[in-house]
Amino acid sequence: MRFERYGIGIAKGMALTFKHLFRRPITTQYPEERLVTSRRIRGNELVWDREKCTGCATCAKSCPQGAIQIVTSVSTEENKYEVEKFEVDTGYCIFCGLCVESCPYEALFMGYAYERARYRRGELILVKEGLLASDERKPSGYARPKIEAALPQQTLLLDRDKVRK
Amino acid sequence: MSIFNPSLNLFNCYLEALPPDWPGGFWLHWGLFVVIILAFVMVMIMGFIWFERRGLGRFQVRLGPNRTGPFGLLQPVADAIKILIKEDIIPAKGDKWVHWLAPVVAFVPVLMIFAVVPFQDGALLADLNIGILYVVALSSISVVGIFMAGWGSNNKFSLIGAMRTVAQAVSYEIPLVLAIIGVVLIAGSLSMNEIVKAQSIPFILLQPLGFLIFFMAACAEINRTPFDLLEAESELVAGYHTEYSGMKFALFYLVEYAEVLAVSAIITTLFLGGWRGPVLPPFLWFLIKVFAVFFLIFWVRSTIPRIRVDQLMAFAWKCLLPLALLNLFITAIEVVVWPEALPWTIIFLNLAIMAVLIVLWSKFFRLGGGRVEV
């Protein structure tokens, strides 16, 4: 070792670390502060639109895990399939999004929420009413450009200061 | 006061320990200051731990602990409670007595240093006329405690860490003391209070090189980061306190921070004018300066990576020691030849000498192997 630069290197390093004092901390204090996720996030809280769904079961066929179960019956009054059972075992879900991409009527969406921790495995199985959209369960913009356009830009991997301007 | 009459001299010492208009007697002064010093050290250590963890966090662009209490102020308390209820483990084949005594031997001398640190004019436990010598003598005892810890643990990492710290402490003691002598020469006294009183200009201006040497050597003495080889976690797990847990570990942790506090207080007293300062009360000035020095110490910690053992030794013996000797020599000449010189000429002269010496040493000395551009 030798002081080749007469200790100026040390002084430069000290100045650099001093500048870091005035930078915004990178920490996000999670429960209070949340980053905005990607607009096309593939959260596995699937969101289902009861009105648009025709019960064609394309999603169930495209699912590589076989996590979606659909049972339909014929409704003669309305002249269409009645969805009797729509059940997604999200414990098996691998976030591939094929069900959403394959849905011909845009009735199925990936979830925008990501806090999926549960105390029991049974709670991971979503059935009809639990799959509908609500304020906590927003649909994500994955394969749905119209929804994507309405969502805020993500702050997860971008420079947060630039996004806020 | 005659130096041939030791009893009278001792008596005068006691008298000088009293502030001039103190209402009580010697014992009241003594008891009060023991309580004040204990409280001061404990509270300041907690403050330092909080300050360093938050400060280091900001240096690393994160927040640091902020969940316990307002601004995380209760974090040291929470840590202390956690560490108190932990199990106390003694290695089966360790030297039980040495293992048990080591934290005490390390901690007590550090606490004793504060007896001679002046918080205000005359506000100190004992105004020893050999104050700074007493500090130097005591500060090397805690190394014995650390070595006992390394020996008593019966663990190779502990022993290597302890051996390193002994070698390091012995090497860095010499430039440290030589840098102190420069200050003592200018002040004309070994008493800490007299040294502060002599500083109408802070000695950091009159002794810039001495300050640098003292700062670096002191950082090595107390094992702060560029020189923290004894607990290098990437090599030695935790060094000498690998086998310690519970309250004994807490004592070593306290020693670490009490030493930093002691060094900050001594640098404040020797180089920054101690309690002197305008407007604010002297005690507050002392605290502000102590915190400023501590900030500098952990600023260095946040910047500079740990150096190697050979570089550590070479730095002490090839760089700091000759520089300290030259500094002492130059200071002695200045004190003898121009005792009444204008302070500003001396200040600029000393700054120029410092620059020249640093350039010379950077050009001509290799400090251990490896190529590091610094």
C-alpha cells in the first residue's frame, strides 16, 4: 500500500459518502408506505367478471396446473350457460397468465394486489364470490391494455423522484 | 509547594481537585462527580449507539432503526433489555476465571479515564497535574482485558483477534503519545484543565499534523473501522468476543463505545479547545465538540474499508511513528525558538510543514504489500 495520491483519494471518498447523507433514503417502510407495482403485474389474486363470463372454460383448459375448475349448466331461460362452480386453487397458480390471455371475452384478469399471505391453505382456494372485483381486488392491466392505461405508473424499479414529477 | 515533600504535594493535589467556590468538602465533590460521570458515560454511550446507527444508516442511504420510540431513540434500551435476558454461556474448556474477569478488566479503566476529563472550568473529578499521562496509562489496561477474553475463550478466532489487538495497541500507542507530547509542549502542562485553558486558539490549528496522527492512532487504539482487525467479521467471526454472550458481551460492547467516547472527549480537550466557546454554556460546547468528533469517526467508518495486518503494522511504524517524531521535533523547536511568535505565522508554517511531510511520505514509503490508490 502506498499513498500514491497523497491521501486525496481518501478525501474524495469522504466527500462522496458525505453527499450520500443528503440523498433520499432508499428504504420503503412497508406497511405504512407502499411502492406502486407494475401496471401489468401478474398477481395471482385472479379477478373474474361474472357478467362477461360465458362459462366456455377456455381458461380451465389453458391452465397448465389445472388449478381452475368450472362446472356449468344450461340455462334455458336466458339461452346461455349458467356458471355453477368457478373455483381457482391459487396455491397451485404459477402466475403464467395463460388463462387471462386465452379468455375470449375478457372476463378474467390477473390481480393487481400482491399481499396473498394466508394462515390456512384452504383460504387460498377462491370461489365465485371471492373472485369478483372490489376495491381491494383490482384487476391488473396484464393483457388488458385498457385497464393498463388507467393504472398509475409503477415506482418499484424506476427512480421514484422522477416518477412523482 | 515543594516537590521534596510528597505529603504536602499530595495534599495540594487534593486542594486543587476542589473547585474554588465549592460548598461541600472533598467527599461531596468526589461522590457527586462519580455519579455524574457514571450517568454521563451511560447516557452518552446510548446516545452514541443511536447516533452511529442512525448516522451510518443515512451514510448508506437507508433510514436506520426508527421503530422503537420517537426516531428510534429507545433502540439502545431495547437492545440492552434483550441482551440482559440472554443466556450466559461459558465455553466448556475455557479458562473460567479469566473468561469471567475479562469484561470487567476491559471496562473499568475506560470508565476511570473520565475522572480527568474537564466538562467545564474545574468541573472534573480530579484535576490531576499529570492528567494526560494518567489517560495514556489507563487506556492501555483495557487491552489486557481484551487479551484475557481471547485467552479465556479457548477459541482460535478469539485468540487471533486478541493477538492482533495487542500488536496493534502496542504499535499505535507510540505515535499516539508522541502526538500528545506536541500538545503538552505548547500548553506547558499535563493537566487536562490547564491544557484547555491554554487554548486561546484550538490546538488543531497549531498542531494540524499532530491532530491527524493522534486521530488515526486513536482510531487504531480503540479498534474503529479502518483498523478493526481484531473483530474482522469476514476473517475472525467476531474476534475476541466470539464466545461471549449476554451481559458479558454487553460489557464489551459498552467498552467499545466508552472508548470512542473517551477518545472523542480527549480529542476535544487536547485539540478542539475543550469546553471553551462563545455564547453557549461551556458544558454544551463540550458536548457539541464530542459529538462532532464522533461524527468524524463514524464518517471515516462509513467510507474506508478495513486494511490488512501487514499494512496496519507498516502504517504505524513506517508512516505514523517518523511523522510523529518529526512533528514533536518541529514543535519543540518552535516552542524554544519562537515562544512569542504570532499565532498565524506558526499556523501557516505548521500547515505548510504538514503538507510537505505528507507529500514526502506518500512519495517515498511503501506501507505493506498490495496496490491501493489512496
